[in-house]
Amino acid sequence: MVIIIPEIIKESLNNLVKNGDRADDRSFDQYRDIVLETGVIDKAEGSARVKIGKTQIMVGTKSQLGEPFSDTPNVGVLMTNSELIPMAAPDFEPGPPDERSVELSRVTDRCMREAKVIDLEKLCIIEGKKVWMIFVDLHIIDYDGNLMDAAVLGSMAALMNTKIPEAKVVDDEVVIDEEKKIPLPIKEKALMCTFAKIGGELIVDPSLEEEQVMSSRISIGMRTDGSICSMQKGGMQPLTKDEIIKAVARSKVLTKKLMEHLPQNKQ
Amino acid sequence: MVIIIPEIIKESLNNLVKNGDRADDRSFDQYRDIVLETGVIDKAEGSARVKIGKTQIMVGTKSQLGEPFSDTPNVGVLMTNSELIPMAAPDFEPGPPDERSVELSRVTDRCMREAKVIDLEKLCIIEGKKVWMIFVDLHIIDYDGNLMDAAVLGSMAALMNTKIPEAKVVDDEVVIDEEKKIPLPIKEKALMCTFAKIGGELIVDPSLEEEQVMSSRISIGMRTDGSICSMQKGGMQPLTKDEIIKAVARSKVLTKKLMEHLPQNKQ
Amino acid sequence: MVIIIPEIIKESLNNLVKNGDRADDRSFDQYRDIVLETGVIDKAEGSARVKIGKTQIMVGTKSQLGEPFSDTPNVGVLMTNSELIPMAAPDFEPGPPDERSVELSRVTDRCMREAKVIDLEKLCIIEGKKVWMIFVDLHIIDYDGNLMDAAVLGSMAALMNTKIPEAKVVDDEVVIDEEKKIPLPIKEKALMCTFAKIGGELIVDPSLEEEQVMSSRISIGMRTDGSICSMQKGGMQPLTKDEIIKAVARSKVLTKKLMEHLPQNKQ
Amino acid sequence: MITILTNKILNKSSTPSKRADGRASDDLRPFKIEAGVLERADGSAYLELGGNKVMVAVYGPRELHIRRLMQPDRAVLRCRYNMAPFSVDDRKRPGPDRRSIEISKITSEAIMPAVFLERFPRSTIDVFIEVLEAEGGTRCAGITAASVALADAGVPMRDLVVACAAGKSDGEVVLDLSEAEDKDGEADVPVAIMPRTGEITLLQSDGHLTSEEFEKALNMAIDGCMKLSKAQKEAIIKRYGD
Amino acid sequence: MITILTNKILNKSSTPSKRADGRASDDLRPFKIEAGVLERADGSAYLELGGNKVMVAVYGPRELHIRRLMQPDRAVLRCRYNMAPFSVDDRKRPGPDRRSIEISKITSEAIMPAVFLERFPRSTIDVFIEVLEAEGGTRCAGITAASVALADAGVPMRDLVVACAAGKSDGEVVLDLSEAEDKDGEADVPVAIMPRTGEITLLQSDGHLTSEEFEKALNMAIDGCMKLSKAQKEAIIKRYGD
Amino acid sequence: MITILTNKILNKSSTPSKRADGRASDDLRPFKIEAGVLERADGSAYLELGGNKVMVAVYGPRELHIRRLMQPDRAVLRCRYNMAPFSVDDRKRPGPDRRSIEISKITSEAIMPAVFLERFPRSTIDVFIEVLEAEGGTRCAGITAASVALADAGVPMRDLVVACAAGKSDGEVVLDLSEAEDKDGEADVPVAIMPRTGEITLLQSDGHLTSEEFEKALNMAIDGCMKLSKAQKEAIIKRYGD
């Protein structure tokens, strides 16, 4: 469905930003309220419920034994899948994932994978034959903008919350001990910061209304040390090199703050 | 396609029933003429052609070796599939099974399975590894109402008609003797009675015209001993508890009569 | 999409043919210019680019180890697939192969297979267990009529160009030597001639314009020795027996000429 | 705001128990219902029943874009029952399967009698039921939550349809089978009613029962429905006041 | 009413036989054709040929709902060839495959020349061919039965298209290959004709033939068609009288 | 007319090389671009870059048949990135996969800013990118070729978008990773720009980089774009003259 945004709303949101303001009074570098809970689904092996403002995602993980890819025989597999289910917004439709949903899962997947969040080599059970496959399923239930940051935050939290059964090799056979659950080998943390360009400025964590009028978007995935693990530009208009370099600098500060929402840091 | 039934037909059929009558002069507990033949398809392992009035279904069974479900390693598998092929009615369309067709196969399947019509344990060849899978395929070729009773009657007859090759285990390998065909281990018989509610009354074996004006429907699956193995309410209006209890009582009598159409009873 | 050809064009093309002429001045037995190159895709195991007039097809082959069909345990498998990708014509649409594309690949496949172009028995590695599967993929990139002759010519050339790794059986295991590439065991050559019926005459190699006004079509697959390996009539109008017999005779001459385009004959 | 971590408030038992989880034969599992839990939907509800966690969103009445589904004299009610991939023991592949297609159909039929569809010709009312966690009895949980979500959306209704199953486990007819009881159980009888009239809008029976056992199960399920009906109303009052 | 159990009326042989089933080279397998066998369809026919059992339903001419298929000056003829899952030795997965898509296409083309499509602009005539049992030669059986079903539906036609295959088996050109003959056979040539003019509306050749053998097979198939054509007409007369 | 057999014209290196194929860190692989290579398309282009072979066809601006995609005030630009089954080492199953769906989306977004879409309301411009052979960097190759094909089709544009990737391989930031370098590489940064303003219309980063390395890669990719931009213009001049 094509959603037409009245010109008057576009103009008013652009003007607000030009005057250093936003519709909900946030500063340009301010996220909406973030709520993150983990362990919310008992049948999942790890789970998280994340809310950024009115956007809400349920994330669940499942482990499964499988074969490794032939070119990486000694590492486990991480698979991320997302569904923009029609519950979440009036214009989401049932059916196979559309391009928005495919982009969301692939960007989330790359961010986790390239940051080497999980030590995938430790998920190899028998080289070339049996590895753990970790499925991360993103169930978007309320959509009010900035799915990417919420998806990565929820996935990171769910992975940190995940416990899988112990697998041993006895006489060349894999023996799974469902009684003994061990945490995933988490070795890094990575999160994502998304900026929307409105009224010539980049503002973080765009709401749905802001997304609908933005000219473009840049999402930056970063590890705890401020290094970049993934990036994705979106939207129908260009960005300048300067804008991108500045966004990278700002996301270093913002990612550090975002990290505080992850479970460990709370304790 | 949405089929609009003129109000005048609705009213006239409702009035008929209110006066104790039906459009084709049947009594409320009277089935249309039933014709049942078995062994009609040589390439099927069991087959039946069933006609209830102008409704006609071809049923064929096939056996196949397969793996058991992991939670029931020592029993065979019964799979029922139905296709409302566009041959059968002007509003049936080609394509994957729609919700009517899915409901029909699942209700038929549950009726057979829960009545334990086949001794599925005898279809296990090697526990956890190899079992017989029995496919029951319903090919609806003429549709004039009450598919459920016809589907269950045809499936029951086709299963009773089915002969599968003998399977032996020699040195941990399954050996199939195509020359030696043995009947399926049938241990129970079950059939289904469907009532439609029209003009405040429940009438058995609704014709298509009656289905189109009925307010609701109840299908009751029963074994020879009058016990219930499955039930499914349908339609857009409610039923009272009383109506349901009475339908169960009536279906005990009707099922007994229906059973007479099955092959054995004929001889 | 339904393409409506103006009556005036139909009439004019019909009249041309009735007067012994064609829109592009060809004789009835004359092909458009043919360009055939092989080895054009390094990652394919065999490849060809074929142009007949403005029609252009890229053909690539790939080998893959697989299981033989249960009724032919000692022969390899040849699989032909074609895609009328939307690049090739304004009315081709993305999506699964439509009936034209299915017919094209099946006719091409039958022509190669029935002519026994490849000695498929030599592609068997372990009887009943491992055989080579040869995939021929037709990528139609420019469509100006007569896809069948182009598809068969390109497939034949690509198969003749194909080298697959050597496979040996060592201790019941298949060992593939990627370093040692051997040509496919080509034992016959076969090509296809297509005639369109326009203005009461059969003319070879119809252009798109001619296809759009033709009343019917006949494609004849022949081996080098002039024997018939496949035939397919198409189109909405009939042909007489005489027309078919004469087309067979003409295609004997034409196939011989077409064969000269194949690599060997060039040298 | 909802909290998904279950607070286990056990319902009082009226008979001594022999069930694995300590319930009497006519006890429901602990449950809670909340209305208005989502931001974008026109109406929403969240329900927990034992280990089941079900979320429902309602959109509509709204314009129906698919012409061939349109009804000239009433709204179409479309229910979509869907399980999250992580809601069950073995990951469920996303997308509809035969089971969810059937449940979507009978859920629509269960709710339809209560809705004044005739007030919204040519429209659609869409009910999206998402099972976030499944532990036996999700179709009934979905129907019960859907009614609350419809009320939250302001859809005019004759009654709040409510659903509950009874079944037979370990030789005894009992209320509201848990997943474990259902797995080894002899029968399951899901029932939906309109509580004002007691009329039945959903009825299935799956398993082996004498007609006496069936009648007992039916009565027990109806009693269970009445208990849940109270919680439905409380959820709506909690959201909107009396 | 149809009886599906075959009554084996063997056609008379004109030449001494060396075929597995005792037929002469130019013998058809036993066959029978019946018109008007279904209740709902506008027209229908049932055909047996050897072990083949084929049912055809015709709907139309009727309104065409898919605008992009509509033809302003004629009806569209849509044939759908489909095999029942139990019709072949190994269960066939339901739904169209590449083979049935191709057969549907050439079947439409085989029948089209005989139908006065131009009398029904913007309409569709739908022909549903269901193979209930397959034993070699189903595409021809489907075309032959489809013509009878079209006549039964009262669709105006120039002629009754009829189809039959000849082929090469065991080194000899023979009529109407059985499944066993086709499997080990060298070639198969299915042919459809309009018997009044002898014009050919379907022609395929699959296998290896000299041009002389091909011509012999073509002639033989046409003779086979003429025999079946008689049975088509008898089926229609039987249903409607002369 | 195009010749697909690559003619290896190496670009001059400005720095000593330590890359497997002898290139300096800021060298592109050999490339060539041709405009107007297809007959039926409104515009087309062919590009080789190292072992990559990419063909692009443009149709439009033309009528858009799918109403729900139509934009009242501008044309829709639809890019479809597709790989031929024989373009990669292991045969690719035909049809879109998740990777090609994402690339199609970002390719559309990369090209869109340069096209005067507002001049063609309610229309579509379709860009079909076919990867005939893939050797690392096909998404950038597709964008670069697509711009030339759009120009060849006479679609009015602000600029010719051009794309190139830089990345990190063997610890060093280098331009235009080959397939081998990408496989063992640490990061890949594909970039598309509008060369007149230097504005960035596509940017991804996949892998691990410090912000300094990223900035270096970004600059390097932009420089690579400028070289390819020259070749784009030459291809158009070659076809149409100055």
C-alpha cells in the first residue's frame, strides 16, 4: 500500500528540525524511552522483549543441530528472520517477507555476525558434519519507527539470554544433554544507531512519523570499542560524506549509552 | 467467489423445514441415495468411489516407506489430503487447498485417526526409523453438498480395500515383497454424520442448496459402538447445547445404518 | 498480457508470403544471421552465446553429483531449464516459468535427450547411487522470435563446450578431481528447425513479427543423419499431413546447414 | 502496560486433585487478561493461561481492498491465527500451515455470531491472533482474547464470546488440559459460547469419548467459559472503567 | 451413470499379433466413452482406454474474471490437465508440475481450432481434464474426452477433435502404445485431428524415428483417431439420441 | 555489438602492489562498459569488471499496470537484480532469494535520486540487472551499468550514478575487492555516488573496521567511482557521439 504523507506534515516536521526541535521534544541525539526485558518466553532458548517508544519487538532464539556450510566446516550458523506481522501496523500484510522485512533481518544478521558477537567456532560439534544452528526470530508486534535499532538491541539481548543444551561427541555420535544448559559463547557486544535526515539534519531514532518524511537514513552497527561492524544507508535521497563521517562519530557516543540497557550492565 | 443466495430461496427452504418437509421430500433423518464401490482404481493400493446424492468423491490410497514422527517412533503415519478440484463446481478454483479443503481433510483425518481405525503400531517396521505412511487422497469430482460424510465414508471404504506389500527386516534392511500384498490392519470402523440447522431444525445430509441457507452445521464422527471420535461445528450461527446432545443421539442411529454401506456388511 | 496485432499487419505479412516474399526479404528456407560463440562464461562448465537475428540466448551448463532416477539407475541426468527473463521483452514478467517457458525447456530437453546427444551411461559413477547431473540453463536476454531453434543450437554448443571434473570411485567413495577436467561424452548432434505457417505457406525461422501473425508452427528436431528425434506443433490453427511431411523433408536440408555453425565444423 | 512474566495466581479448587499440576478436575490453569496492550492496533488484548501467552490485535471496521471478498450487506470478519517461531518446543517455520488455516477458519466462525457485522457493509474487521508461547489450548485462548480486543476496538457486539476446552486425561473428564495432559490424553473438546444465552459458537471433539463423557466435558467446558467470561469483563472495566 | 470397472471389449485385429497384450500393430486398446457423467458441470465425459481412466468437465462459455486474459473478439479456451495423486504407480504430489503445464498448453491448442470461439467474446470456456488412472497415452485420452464434454455442454464446434498416438516399440511401428510398450519403446507420436478435414491440431514426436517411420506412425495414428471418432459420436448419440 | 571474451586492459597502478592479482591498493580491476547492447529493451548496457559480467535492460517510462504501486506525482523506479544460474561456482537456483531482494531494494534507492521521476507520474521505469558471471562486487557493477542503460533509454537524469566498493583485505584498505579477496577479507564497503556533487546514494559496510579505516575506504571507493564515471560517459559518447 502506498502511504501518502500530506505535504503540510512534511513541511512542519522539516521546519521543527531546522529550528533544532522535534515533534516529541527530543534532542537530535536522544532516543525515546527504552524498555528491555529478557527471558520472557519459556519455550524459547533465549528471548527478549524490547520497546523503543511505541515500537515493540519480541525476539526468541532456538538452537538446532545442522550441517555447516561447506566453505566454513568448523563454525556454527546464525540465522536471523523477521516478520512484519499484520498485527504491528495497519499497512502490514500477511504473506512471505517483503523487501523491508528482508532488509531488516539481513542488516540485523550482518551486524551480529560481522561483530563476531558469538564465538561461532565453539558451536562446531563435529567438523564438517554437525554444528549448532542458532535461529533468531524477530516478531514485530507494534511498529512506530526505527525497527533496526530495536531489532539489533533485542537480538543482542536474546542471544545473551540464550542457553543451549550441552552437546558431546561419544563414539562419533552426538549426545545432547537437555538437562545441562549452557550459555552461548558471547564474545563481543554490538548495537546499532539509526539516523534519519530531516530538514537537512541527522536525528537519531526516528519515529514512524519522522521516517515517513525523512529524505534518507543511515544505520551504523558498532561494537563496544567503537569500531564499525555494519552500515546501511536507506531512503530515496543522498547523504554527503561529511554527514556520514559525523554520524559515525555521534554513534560512538550513542552506542555506549545504548549498551547500558543490556542485561549485564544493569547488574 | 462470493455466492449470494436470494432471500426468497432462503425463506422458502426455511419454511419447508418448519413444516417438517425438505425440498427433495426427504425426512430430517434421511440420507440421499448412497452408492459405494471399491477397488475402482487399479494403480491405487485401495480405492473407493462414493456418491451421496449428486456429490461424488474418488478416494485412493497409497503406501510409502517413511520415517516416523520423533514423538511416536513406533507407529505408522496416516495422511489425508483433499482437493476441491475445479471440475466439481463452478466456483472451485485451481490452486493450493483453501480453508474449506483443509478443514475437510483435517476433519476426515482426525475421524479416522482418533477412532483408531487402523492399528498404526502394526505399520511400524523398524522402530524410530522406518514405518509405513498411508496417504488417503480425496478427489472431489462432483459437489452437491455434505462432503464430510462422503469423505469419511469413502476413506473408510478405501482403507478397508487397501492392500500393501509385505515388509520384512532382513539384516537391519527393509525388504519389500511387492508380490505379497496384505490388507491394512483395520481394527475399528468409524463414519460421520452431518446435520445442518435450517428453520430451527437439524436435518441430516444437507444438499448444496441446504448448505447455502443453513445457519450452522454439526458433524459427528462415531465408531461402531456409538462412541464419539470426532466432532466439528461449522457455519456462522450458534447451536444450543440441547441441539448438540440430540444430534449425538440421532447420529448413533444414523451411523449404524450408514455402516451397512461398507463392503463387509454387504456380503 | 494480451498483445493485439493490428489486422492490417496480419494482412500485409500474409500477402507478402503469398507473393513469395518476407518482410526482411528472406527466402522461405532462409535463417536470419546466426552468431554462435562458446566458452563465454568462465564459471560455467560449458557455455554458449547464440544469436539468431535479434534473438539472443546465453546458455550455461553445470554439473552436480546426484542420485539417478530409480527406474534408470545406471544413467546420468540431463536437466534443461529456461527463463524468459523480463530483460528480453516488454511483455515478459518476473516470476516462476510460465507455459511458454516450460514448453521451451521441455522441447529442448527432449530434443537433446531423445537424440542421445550425450552418452548418459558414461555419466554414471556408482550404479543406483551416484551419477552426474548436467544442468543446462537457458537465459533468454533478447527475444525476437524462434526461441526453440536458438535454444537447441545454444544447448548443443554449450554441451559440446562442457568439461566436467573427473570422478573416480575409491573404496566405494566418489573422489572428484577438480584439476582434471574432461569433456562430456558427446555421441550425437541434434538441432531443431521451426517453421511458421503464414499466408498458407511454411517459412523457416519466424521472426517475432511473423510469430505474432502465424496460424501455426511446427518444430522438428533432427540428428546429423536426418532422423527425427523430436517434433512439436504449436499455435491455434491446424496443419495438414502434407505440410508436415514436406516440412520434415525441408528440415533435413536446413539442419545440415545449421550444423555448420557448431564449433567442430568451423575448424 | 503488560508484564509478560507470569504471576501464578492459582484459582481455588472445589474438588480434591489428582492432576499433575495439582489442579482439581474442574480447575482452570492460572490466567490473566489485559485489554489495550498495543499502540498501533485499533484494539488489542493480551491473555495468559498456564504457559500460554497470546496477543491479539484488531483493525477495523475498515475498507476492504480485495473486491472478491466484499459482502454487500455486511462486514467480513477475518481472523488470522499465527504462531511465533519460538512459541513451541521445536522452532515453527514462519507462515501458515494446515493447522493454522483450519483454526483461523473456525475462530472466525466462533466470533462472527456475536458481532453486528450488518452495520458495516463492504468493510472488513481483521483480527490478528499471535501465539507468543503455546502450552495447550491456544485456539480457545485466542478466541477469548480476540473478544476483548474487539471490545477494545469499539466494535459493537451482542456478547463477548469466550472459549475453553475440557477433555479426558488419565481416564477422567477434566477442564482445560495442559500440554502434558493433552499429549497423553484421550480426548479434547474445545468450546466457545456466547455467555448471555449459553449458545455454542465453536465445538470440536478430538479423541475417543462415550456420549455421556462428551456431555460431561461439554458442561464442564461451558462452566470454564463462564469463569473466563468474568475475567474478560474485568479486563475491559479495568481499561475503561464501568 | 458410469461404471468404472472396465469391461474388456477387445477391438478386432486385422494383422497377426506380436505385442505383449496380444494386439495387432494397428489395434487400439479396448476403450469406451460416455457423455454426461457429472452433475454440476455444464458438460462432461468419461473415457477408458486400456488402463487409462479420464474424466472431463466443461464449464462455460462463462464470464471471465481475470481481465488481463480477456480477448475482445473471442472466448478464451483454458484446458487444465491434472493427475489424481493415486493415478500413477508412485503417488503424485498434488498440483501442477512442468509436464502438466505443457500438456495443458498443447491440449488447449489441439481443441481450439474446432471451437467457434469468436461467438463468445470476453468469455472463457474451461475444460478440466482429470486423469483418475494413467496407463500410457493420457494426453490423447484427455483430448478425445474433452471434445465429447464440450459437445455435451452444447459448445458450438466445427468438428469433434480426436486424438491417438502411434509409436515404435520393439523395432516396429505400432498404434496406441501401452504404458509398458512406451517405457521400453523407441518413440511416441501423439496426434490430434479434426476428422472431417483430416487436419492435424496436435503433433508431437518423442524418440528416434526415420522420416519413413514417422510418416507410417502419423498415418497409423490418424487411422486410430478415426476409430475413436466413431465412438465419440456414439457416446453423444447415446446421450441425446440422433 | 558486444564481445563477451574479456580483453584485459589493466589500469595503471600508482603504488607498488602486494595484492594477489598484482594490483596496487587503489587499483580497479580491468573493466569495460558498453551502451546499447540489446535489441528489444528501450536502453541497455553491458559491463565487465574483473571476472564480473553484467547486462542491464531498461524499459520505460511506461504504463504501470499494478495500481497499488502507482504514485500520483512521480514514476516508480523498479530495479530487479538477478543472477543467472551459471554465474556462480555452485549453480544458483533460479528465482529471487533474500540476498537479491535486498540488493534490488538498495539498488533502486541508489539510482532514484538521479532520475527525474517527477516528470512521469503514474508510470514505471523498470531496470533489469542480470549478472551473467559473478566475481565479487556485482551490486556495484549492476548500479554502474544501470545508469548507462538508463541514459541509453533516454531517461532524463541529474547525473550518472556510479558505484564501487573498497574494503579491507590482508590488513590493508584496498579498492575493489576481487572474489578471492572478499572471501578472506575483513570488510567490504560498497558505495554509490552522484559524481557531480559527490553525494552518496548507496552505502553499506559489512565487516570490521575502525572509523579511520572506514573513512579511508569511503574515500578510496569514491575515487574508484570517479574512474568508472569516466568510462560510463565514454560508453555513452561512443554510442551517440558527443
